[in-house]
Amino acid sequence: DCSSHGLVFNFEDAPDTANLPDGTLVLAAVHAMAEGVEGHRQFSGTLPFGLNFKMNQAQVEKVLGKHDWSSPILPILRWNNAQFQLVVEFFD
């Protein structure tokens, strides 16, 4: 159970271009959770780019630059680069 470690892993079907057998799952996302979110313990490892769970939106954008996408409903921002997407959800 990864909830005690503050991690959530999401898997999805491998894309057709991956040349893998049908039904193969690939890791699609890793979530480092804050304390209490969806019943999880807080992730105790090192977050990328020097981020930490106490940062507000302005502090995160100072580190990562302007976000590439924001949710029109929830306080969620996303940064895209060639290797990955980084998503941050803010809570009060």
C-alpha cells in the first residue's frame, strides 16, 4: 500500500506505437501526495526542482516559470516539457 508513503501510481494501456503485447500497462503518472489528501500520508522524499508542500502558487511559479495550463475549475497548474508534465494542485 503506497498511501502510507504518500505516493500514487497510475498505469494505462501502452500506446500502439510502443511495440508491446496487447494488454501491457505502462506507468503514466506518479503523484507525490500532501498529508491527508485522499487519506494519504505526506510524501517524505525530495520533490523535483526544490519544490515543497508549503509553497503557494507565486512561489511555485517563481521556481518553474509561467505555467502552460490551468484548470478553469480547480486550483491546478501544469507545466509541460519534452520528457514529462508536472502538475501542481494547491490547497488552502
